Amino acid sequence: MPAHRALAVDAVAHAAWNGDWRPAAAHVEEAGQNWDERWLRLELLEQVAERDDAWLNDWRAARPKDCAAATVHAQLLIHRAWVVRGSGYAYTVSADRMALFMSLLKEAMEAAEEAAQLASDDPGPWVVMITAARGLRLERDRFQQLWLELYKRAPHHYMGHWQALQYWCAKWAGSNKLMMDFAERAVHRAPAGSPLAGLYLLALEELGRRPRHAALPSSPAVPRTCWRVSRGHSTRFPTTTSACHGCAICWRTVWSKRDATTPRWNSSSGSARGAVRSPGRSTTIRWRRSTGLGPSRRHDPDGADAEAGLTSFPCCPRTDR
């Protein structure tokens, strides 16, 4: 991010913490109908509200029909729900915490539904709904209805796809096959320059973390998909742990298909660490593996850079630009 934009983002955050919500509202509106950019700005405001949400309450009171303010509020409820639940497996969560988790998710779903009524063309509230749907373990038919509403508003929305991928993975409401099918469709539908193709890398990385080492896909279409990912969308996809790990799997899959003597790579034996600096306040972007909430900005001045060698893959952007 250019320095001048990082300074603008810092100014928005500090204005909010000082009680002025107007720069935050203007910051979202500047994105117009660039829905991915608008979502990134909404995410920023949700993270600002995590520290202090008094300014958000004032914004909602002053503009009760503002979809952006309502969406940030719904996002904040999602965040609070996962804080209550924690990052452990379901059996490690007490009954009281799980009940509060589910209650907050239901509240977030209702808040997002109300936000959706304020701007019929805005996909943001629907991203919140499909995120809540995963935690609530809504039936597939109901989830599909939510997904179609998001898709018709923003068919290439990156975070919307990422949240849907999480729903379709085996640890939530889907299976390895459903997850991979969804990721493959995203790759083939992705327009030029879209980071959506990188979703396939995250799906491969998820397979590598499944119990008993779920087998990597081996159909003849896999090499073609990997090449499409790596050659067509190299500069827009974030260098994160999951992206780098999936990138390694992707490339080893490609080359093992090109050379039958090359043993297939078992992702459980590989490792990758990655961090990308986010704008301002010395923060580090890390992937929220435990909650699946997406890129997370947390204070981490000692975050490690991508492990040597991984950033040389075509689908991993250089970190020195």
C-alpha cells in the first residue's frame, strides 16, 4: 500500500477513536461499487471498532439507514462470537461458551439481514450472513440460498468465496470433494487479474491439514488448474501461510504430473510461515486458521517472513515490492 494511503487509513482509525465517525463513513463510500475494495474497508472499520465501538454506535444513531454502518456492526458481532468460542475444537468449548457463541451468531445474522434491507445491491451483508451460517451449521439448502444472493450481487467477491470455501470444507458442513469442486469453479470463473484463482491454493492447503492426510487430487485436470492459478494471477494474491503452503502443493502437483518418476508430495511434511505487513500501526496480517474469519490484523512486530524459496513461485508475489 502506498505511504499516502497508509496515512489516510491511520487518520480514519484515529478519528474514529477520537469520536468522529464521518471519516470512516467517507472512507467506505470512496470505494463505490468496487465490492472487494469496499469489503476491505469495512473489515478495517470492524477492526477499529474492536478496540472501541462508541464511534460506531454514534454513526448508527446518526444514520440508521446506512448499510455500511449496519454491516460493520454485524461483522463486529461475528468477531465477538468467535472470541467467545475460542480456537479449539468443538469438544473443548464449554456448553456455556458454545451457547453464547451461537446466540451472538444468531444476533449477527439478524443484524446482517437488516443491513441487507438498507442497500439491496450491496453484497457486504451477505458475506456476513454466509460467515454466520457456517458457525450456525445451517443446512446446505439454506446456505445455498444465501450464497446465490451474494453471487448475483458480486459473482467474483473474494472474501465471499473464501467464506463459502470454509463452509464447504470437511471440518464444517461439506467434504473434501465439495470443497475442491467449489475451488475449481472459482478458478475457472475468475476474471483476469482476480485473486479468486488463489482460492484453489487454499483448498489444497486445507487438504494438507486434514486428519490422516487427505489425498491430493489426482485427476488430469489438476495440472491444468495449477498452471491457470500460477500463471494467470501472480501479483494479486496475498502471501500468507495458507497461500504459500498451497502454492508449494500446487507446484509439486504440477511437476509430479509432468514427470511420472517424481513422487507425490505429502503436504504434512512441508512447512511454511508467512506474514505480510498491513498498513499502519506496525501490524501483521496473518491468516485466521482457527476461526476461518479471513486475514487478521494483529500486533505482531516479530512476525516471520515467508520461508525462503516459497516466494519464488509464480503465484506468490514478491514481498520486496
